[in-house]
Amino acid sequence: MSRGEFLVGNILLDSTIQDQPYYAVFEDDGDTGYFYVCDHRHPEQPVIDALHIYDVQSVSDKEKTSLFEIMWSTDNLKTALFINGRCHAIFDFAKMEGRCRSNFPNSQYRRDWSDELISP
């Protein structure tokens, strides 16, 4: 697990698991926040999926510090991004499927968010 308290805008938080090929990164470049899931075995193109979390201009409380956490399941095959205790994205490496609360992009390939994804 990785965690940190940040103001929205220009954040980089990463999380790796020992002896696992996968890692996760949350990046806020000042315009948008994305949760990236990656694979060390493919250094030329490590990103498996990029899940949209927010557009900075749309965050209503960006002047307040927020707690960002990247968590992993006990089998290390799922990772999730939490902001202030609320899950915003989850990725299942066994299914190679990710979902985000923003449901972006809006396309025929979109996989809609469901709170059931984070249920035990």
C-alpha cells in the first residue's frame, strides 16, 4: 500500500508489490488525474490501462488536503485507488479489466462502475 496527503494538482504516487510484475501509479499533472496500472515485464510499453479519475477544474474542494491511497488485494491481483476513503478505480489483473467511478471514456467499450466491485 502507498499513501499520501496532497492538494489536488501535480501529484505522483506509485505502489509496487515485491516479487510481482505489476505496479500502479496515480498521476495528477495539474489538469487531470489518472490511475495507471502497469507491468514491469514490458518496459517499452508498461501501461496496461489508464483509468480517468478526475479533471482538476471539476474538483470542488481542491483547496483541501486529500488522502490518496493505492491498495492491493491479499493475492496482489487487484489494485484500487482510494481518495479520502472512497474507491475511485479498481483493476483486476487476473481479468485484465479496470473500472473507474467516472466511467470514462464514454464508448461502446466502457465498463460501468459498480460498488459491488469493492465488496468482499
